[in-house]
Amino acid sequence: VLIEGPSDVNQRLGELALPHQLPVAIYSYCLPAHDGDPDAVAGSGVVAQAGWSPFCAYSPEWVALHDGAAIGARVAFIDLPGWHPAFATMANRYGDRDHQVGAALRDAAHRHGFDSTDALWDHLFEQPGDDATLGARLGAYFAALRGEQVASEADRAREDFMADGIAWALAEADAGGGGAVVVVCGGFHQAALERLVAGRPPPPAPPRVEPPPPALARTGSYLVPFSFFRLDSFTGYASGMPSPAFYQALWDDPTGAPETMAMAAVARLRGRGQRVSTADALAAVELGHGLARLRGHAAPTRCDVLDGLAAALIKDALRTPVPWSARTVLARGTDPYLVEIVAAFSGDRAGALAPGTPQPPLVADLAAELAAVGLAFTQTPTPIRIDIFAPDAAARRRVLYRLRWLGVPGVQRVQRADLRRGRTQPVEVWQLVEDDRTAGAIIECAVWGATLAAAALARVYRHLQELTGVAELAAAMEDALHAGYGAVVDQLRERAADA
């Protein structure tokens, strides 16, 4: 069972078998070494990049991983490692960018009365249907998805690597007396891989990519908790899916999902203080079913349910199209009811890693640093007041400013100290609020270093490379000083004077 995913994780597939709370993601990163020779780093072609390979319960990759292992199949990822230069220009490794959607597919969607290719997909494939023809229908759809699009250099590199892995597996299966080789990949790559594998001589061993030179780059892959909010394309995620909570409900209960999600939207609106009557709620459900019948659907699709909710609950004219008519972030001026309906269909499910999941050293070091100065993340906003002249203030502020430099979600300086003449107010107020992004973000910060001190310092240096204005430099010097990096301030004096 060969899966489009980062091949550098193949030696650690056991981590994915742990009892995680989905969704989770593989986070892969690559960064030029901070202490390497700048000229050598610049000439190495190594660029800073990061990517996520997310999994939820209904992800084909996740199902393939677990069902393949359950029947005793050999399971492996076959894509390039997440830190490979092929991913340097991608916001996410599995992003089927807008320009990759064949014009023929968009034209087909509009010609048949669908606002988007997402609605066309639901009409064609998210319905009870004939499994005997599914493969042929998917093949035709994916051929139209790619259309006449010429593969980019990055796509060619990935597909060539994956084709080598498939050819090797086919040869191994034949040598072992025959057997099935199943490939789980994005539809954009399907036809290209079939074409590349046909007649390709198998390599003597599974393809392997040498990592970048250690002196020039630091790379790694770790599991991180993810969330439906981050997975939703309506929040701007490059390769996300629209309304993940709807498809999770469909996965859990195919027949009851439409009513479940319609009522979830009604409950969310009521929770926000909006008056949604029982009659309106019933009308929304019936409209969804009526639209499904009118559109020839055996069961209501996502857009049927959403259109039913909009028709029943929104009484005034809309200033912008309904958000689900396109795969994009919510437009400015979107009706508040629609914002809440989209949020309900996005869902608030957050993942969590199983105990014992390997994590980068930064996670333990950061926890130790916080504990040493008596700080901790809380679930609700709790003011942390620090008198900057107190004996322990320097150590506590150093940790807080380093967290701020790393951009950890939930770290906020609410109030600055003010030492101007006549206004002396020597108290800083901070908050450390943990939300569904915090744990994952801390793991992701491991790209900068193994300890809080090293990671924040690397982030300082990266930030300062981009600054030229005197005001920006002065602010950065101040924050670097509070974070305990006095040597950086000394190095910046000449630049600040020039500015």
C-alpha cells in the first residue's frame, strides 16, 4: 500500500499507529543552519520552508495506513520528503492550486448549473451510486481536473520519484509470486503516474533522497495536533476541504448527516443569541431535502443543506454570494448568519497527540523554562502582572519575550511598562492562554532550534535581516534586550546609527 506522503517518515510509521485524537498532521520543515557560513548557505539552494500533511478520520491516506496495516500489507509513503526543494513554493504539500484545476472541469461545473467544482464533486461522488463504475468515473474526473495543464518542475520531480517507488513495488510483488499494489494519491497525479510507471524499468531499491548537508540545513518531521478550523478551506488553508465537520458527520452517519449538520448550524446561531424559531429550523431541513430532490440527488449534499439553511433563515437580500459558491476565504461583508453557518460546518474539533508521541526537544525545554519562573499556560485569560523592578522580573520577562519572538499563539503582552517622566508605571501585564493551536505551534517552532533560548535567538536574527528603518530597528533592539540578547543589540548599534 503506497501512499502520497513524506517518505522520510517511513521509518517512524509506528508513531501514526498510536491512539491519537484526530485530526493530526505531519509537520515537515527545512531551514538553513543559523551558524553556517552565510555565503555557503546562500549558495546551497536551501530555503526556509514548512509543510503539513494533515489526517482526519475520513482521509484516504489515514484509512490506507490503518487498513493496510490491519491486513498485514507493507505500507509506505512514496512522495518526496517534506523538506525537499520541490515544496519550496507550495503553501502546503497537497495544495491543488487554483491554476491546476483544469478549465474543462470548471466549464463542466458551470455548464451543468454548479457554482463550483466542489458542488460538482458532491453531485458526482458523494451520493449512493454504482461502485462498479466508480473507478472509470473518477478517472474521467481526474483527467479533467488536470486538463491540459503542463506539470510544473516541482510536480515532475514528485511524480518521477513516486513512479520509481511504484515500479519498485510492482517488481517486488512479481518476484514474491504476485500480489496487489495499491496506490493512494491525489487525483491530480493519477494519470501521470500511470503513464510514467508503464514500461518503466524498476529500480534495484526503493528510491531515496539524500538529506541536505547538515552544515547548511536543519530538517525534521514531527506529528502535530491539528484542527478542523485549520483544515477548512474557508479559513484560507491552501489544500483544505470545505466544511470538514459536514464530511466527518457523513463519515460517521451517512443517512443522518444532513439533519445533524442543519441542527448544528441552528444551535450555533441560537448560541450566538440569534432567534431561530422551530418552524424556521424545520423549514431549513425540508428545504435542503427539497433542493436535493430538485437537483436529482438521492441524499442531500453539503450545498443542498447549506442552501436550505440560507433560504429558510436569511430574510434580507445578500450583499455577497453565499460563501460555498466558491472555494475561498469569507468575503468582507458576508452576512453574519452565513458566517456562523459556515463556522458550524467547519466544526470545532481539535486533535491531540497520544501520550508518548515523540516530540522535538524544544517542547520539554519550553515547559521547563516556564516552570522555573512560575509561569504556565491557562485555559482562560488570566493577567500575569510583572513589576519590572522586582528581583525575579528579568528572568520571567526573558521567557515571555522569547515566546513572543517565536509567535506562539496565546502569548500576549496586554500592557507595557511606562517609564516616561511623570508617567511611571513599572508593571507589565501578560497573558498565556492555551488554545487548540498552541501545542502544535510549539512543535512547529522546533524549526528554529532545540531550546527556547536558541530558537528565539534564531527568530530574532531572521527578523532583523529584513529591517532597515530606524523605528523598526529600535523596537527590535528593545524586544531583543528584554529577551536577554544583549549581544544582538551591540551588533545593531551601527546599523541603527546608519538608519
